[in-house]
Amino acid sequence: MNKIKQLETFVAVAGKGSLTAAAKAEGVAPAIVGRRLDALEARLGVKLLVRTTRSLSLTHEGSAFLEDCQRVLADLANAEASVSAGGVKATGHLRITAPAGFGRRHVAPLVPLFRELHPDVSISLNLSDRVVDVAGEGYDCAVRVGDLPDSSLVSLRLADNRRLCVATPDFLARNGCPREPADLINFPCLTLSSDASQTRGWSFAVPRKGDPEGRDTIFLRPGGPLDCSDGQVLHEWCLAGYGIAWRSTWEVEADIASGRLKTVLDDFASPPNGIYAVFPQRRHLALRVRLWIDFLKHRYSEPDFWTSLPSSTG
């Protein structure tokens, strides 16, 4: 039996999550896929997959072997493509993850566009506000917003992001504008509820006492009659004129450009954090992953990308 076909089958089954799905994608019977896996495990002398009638999971040896197989198959595909008339071509399955709100607006719309450029790549997109274990859960790349914790993962900064205080022009006309962060106590503010992830409050850069050139970061917890655990809801309440919100530029920059929202307290805005592509440390990054990261960086650097209103905010 062809060794490469065994490896391809193993990678396909691991990526699809079942023998049936991998067999359907290839157009063969599940029994054929099963025999290839049996032959591979027998040849290696280790169990790679734990299979039941309801589920399939990788063993410890299977997880380690999967990464090696993906690299070998990617290198083989690239080597073949480099000597073909068509040049190097990305292939295989790309698994990516992103925060839910950011992902809906600024990752999901780009996925079909990327695949139009690379039709031999299939893509799975996971949107979740939990911190996904990129390597442990088998993802090729994660998009993350904000300061990154120390880890063994590799990160590449794709764009800047900062938090701004915003409100509608009508709200500011009715209520006036805060002149400094402490004034927020006198305004209805739209805040994340206490069970949300934003624990320290709204951050501002204020002049350092005794050092006019220096700035210190302070954190405030403004209050108001409305709070919610969902940032998208706060954004919609802000657009409806119910108060001042502290939102990321990726979420409100298009509304600011269109005049639907105005910024306040600009002189006290904190320094920007970043939007990053995060991926497991590998000596050989698959071509499809490299191209995806390059694609994101290019699109995010376009002057009008962040100021274009999305077709839908749902």
C-alpha cells in the first residue's frame, strides 16, 4: 500500500473528525479509509487514533505524528508544485480561530476571498471568545486582539488597535462632552457587566504629576443605568444614543468615519495595543498558513479597510 496515501488518509481523517467524512471527501468507501489507517498503525507499531462508533480522537503519539505528517505532505506538495508549470500552489485544510465579535466583522468576510485566490485550500473558521489552545486543539492560526500573554506560540502583529470613548452626536448635543476622564461620573456610560472579561475598567493616559511630558495609565469604572456582557449589544446601544461607550477602533472606526459616532477624551486615549496572528512554533510553516497571514496583513493595512461599514453587524 502506498505510504503517502496512508499519511494523506490519516491527516484527512484527523482534520475531518471522522472516517465517514474523510471517505466522502475522497469519494471512496469508509472501509477503504479504515484499512489504510489499520495498515499505517500496523506498520508503525503504535495506535494513532482511538475510534468508537460515536467519536474519534488522536492519541498522544497520533497528535505528534499528525504535525510531522502535515509538514511532510506540505513540503512534498510544494516541491512538486515548484517544478510544475503552474508554480507553487497552496493546498490542504486550513483551521483558523478568532474572537467572536472581531471574527464576524473582520475575519469571516475575508475567508471566502482568500479561498478564491487559493481554490485548493479548504478552510474551517472557529469563532469563540474563549482563549483557544491553538496547538493543543490543532489550529493552524489564531487571530487575537489585545496584549498577548507569554507563551511558546509565535505572534505577528497585523495592525494596531486602541480603545476610544464614543457617543452619538445627538447624545453629546443633549448631554455635553466630558473634559477629562473623571467627568465620566456625571454621564450615563455603557459598560460591560461584572461577569465579562474586562476586569480592570476603562484605561486612560493622564499627565504625570511633576512631569508634564510623562503620562501614567489609570483605570476607571464608570457607571450607568445599562450594562451588558456582550460588546456588540453595547455598540448597538451606543449607536442608539443611550450613553458613552469605550470601544475598540476595529469596532467603531467605520461609525466614526461616517459620522454616526464621535470620539471624546481623545487627549487621554491609552496607547494602542495590537491585532495579532498567532501560530504554533514550527520550523516549516505550511504554505497555506503563510499565505493566509500575509493576506490578513495586506488587507488590514489597506487605508479604507477599517473605515468601511460592514454589510451586516449581525
